[in-house]
Amino acid sequence: MSAQDIVIPDLGGADEVEVIEIAVSKGDQVAAEDPILTVESDKASVDLPAPAAGKILEITVKVGDKVREGDVVGSLSVAGGGEATAEPQEETEAAPADDRPETVAPPKDPPAEAPAPAVHADKPTADTSPAPAPDIADTARVHAGPAVRKLARELGADLGRIKGTGPKHRILKEDVQGYIKKQLQQAQQGGVSGSGIPGVKLPDFSQFGKVERESLSRIHSMTAANMHRSWLNVPHVTQFDEADITDLEDFRKGQKAAAEQRGVKLTPLPFLLKACARALQALPQFNVALDLEKQELVRKQYIHIGIAVDTPAGLMVPVIRDVDQKGLWALAEEAADLAERARNKQLKPAEMQGACFTITSLGGIGGTAFTPIVNTPEVAILGVSKAAIKPVWDGKAFQPRLMLPLSLSYDHRAVNGADGARFTNLLAEVLGDIRRLLL
């Protein structure tokens, strides 16, 4: 028998993740690939599998601890002395497409205004929210040792803006580091430092009546930050249109028996996926990314489409790959599987990366139109509202037709208005006569 370390595998670009559940105890027998603990990243919960079969000798972390790639979180006794390790099953959620650099020169002068509230982690380790800007004399009276003051000078941090977590509110090195980290995150997420927009100071709502507070989930926090960043950085334009899906719906409902035989539900989504794939092929200016640093346009030679899924934990966007190469039945099965696993927080990080375009549908809820926010670095997103019967003039009389509202938001830096209209026109043509998908 020999001891083998239990190591955190590749995190797929995430800096650190939080331990939210420990599935084993000291002395437990486990088989290879049995879950040992569960960690949560920004958008997914992932089980850490046992690297081999054996007996748990110790677990050195507890719920709430933050861990990084390569950290040893325990050990187990393995028969035979081998160090056969299983491939790590999953990575934790990769950082959003604007991957944050590990080291960035800190700002020499923090902004004069109080920064907007930072995205909250589930369990913050220390309160690093800035205090009101002090006078120079106040800074001299801050409780901090010489080493801490030296560190603050080197990083350009104003001690008067930092709340101390030491005895009698003494400022520690960790407080200075946490403050700088928070300022950088705000600058990169479109906060006060990055956008120049002052934060909104909330009143004390309890003076008006009873209130309750609860922490935002990690998914909700990251979605809010990503949407804010996209809205501030992308010049949005939304093109509205309608598609006549009367014949499509007749065909779809006519496949009910075949769908039941296959054990899959044929919804309108697979048709939307195929229609969008056709439009992306015909109008490749929608299948790009802008690299403003290099002043280049990245043209993608693949068609992967994200589908926004409403889950109890927040909005998640799994990605269906190579949509143009798959049939309606395959797309229906894959979309249903991804949506179900998204609601159960069982998606792998790789299954939420690499989209060229996104579809978000509110058709099952209602509404006539909306403005979806582009999921940058994608340059377009299609919003779908609830279909309704409307009178449509056929040249001789009004006919009742089932009309599907389409809302196409796009990045006006990459896409012209005329192309936006062409995209929705093409979608309407394909959805109006699905035989066009065969051409």
C-alpha cells in the first residue's frame, strides 16, 4: 500500500474555485472516479473524482475553502504502490471570453468617487469595500504597521480607503491586497474605474418597511457582470421582424408519433438552430469576433450556437457544436440533454464555451419583442418571443397565420444595419418554408 495525493486538476482558466461539498470522510473506501468533493466555479459545479481506488487517509480542506489548480486536498492509500491516475473528468468553468490577466499594473490613483459595489463571492474572506476618501491628516492616523504602509506605497493604494480586518480595525497586508484586487476587477468588469460611470448609492430601504437580504449566487453575479460589460462595450442595434411558421408548425406537430418513438420532444428550437446556421453560412459577417487590440477580424470556420437556458441558479448558455452538420432529431436530443443538465448544474465547462452566436427564447413565457444583449465576443444574438395568430394579407384576402416575433441584436462595429435586415429576412424565408434547408 502507498499514499497518493489527491490533487485539484486543470481549472480551465479559472483562478480559484470554492469547495461546496465533501463527499467522503477519513477511512472511507472509494473506487476510481468516485466523487471526493464538489467545487463550484462561476457557472458550474464540478465533482473531483478519486484518482484511483483506495482508502481515504485524510481530506485537508473544508466546505468554503478556496482551492487552485495543483493544490493537494487530501490523500488516499492505494494498493500496489502504483500511481495510476485517472484523467480529470471535468474542468471548472473557464473565465469569460475577456480572460483576465494574472497580473496587471495597479492603478496609481484610485478614482475619487466611491467605486460601484463589486461582484460578491458566495463567502467573501474579508470586507475590502472602500471607505470614504479621507484627508491627508486622516491617512496618517490609519492603524497600519510599517510593512503594510510600504506595501501600500508600492501598490499606489490609499490606506484611508481600506477597511482593516485586524484587531481594532488594524489594516493588514491581506486587506491592501484585497483592495487592489477589487479595484482591478471593477476596472475590468466595467465598474467606475473602467467606465467612468458613478455607482448608484442605495438608500436604507428598511426605513420604508421590512426587507430581507440574500447573497447573489455566483452564476447570478457573473451574469450581471458579463451583461454590464457587454452593454457598456458593444454598440447594440436590434432588428425586429416576424416569420410565418404556420407550415413549420403543421410539419412539427405531424412528427409527434415519430418523436415519441424516438423518445425525444421535437420543439421549434431545432428548426431555429438550423435556420440560424444557414443564415450564418450565407452572411459570414455574423460569424466573427473583433480583436480591437490587433485591429483584426477573426473569421470563424465553424458554426457553434449557444442556447440560453433559464435555471433556478440563473441564466446558463450551453453550446451546441457543428449545428450545420446535424439533423433536426440530433439537435432536438442534444438541446434537451444540455438544457436538463444546465438546470441541474451538471454541465462541463467546455460545454459552455466556443459559441459563435446565441439564441434566447421567451416563447414559452410570452411577450412580443425584446432587446437581447450580445454575448460578447460574439457579435449577434437572436431573441425569440411568443408566436401568435395574426391576419396576413395574401393579395386577395386576410388569412390567419402563425407569426413568430424575431429580435436580432448585433454589434454595430462588426455588422451593418442592412446586413441585420438581411439576416432576419433570410431567417423568415427559411422558417416560412423549411424545404429551403435542403437546398
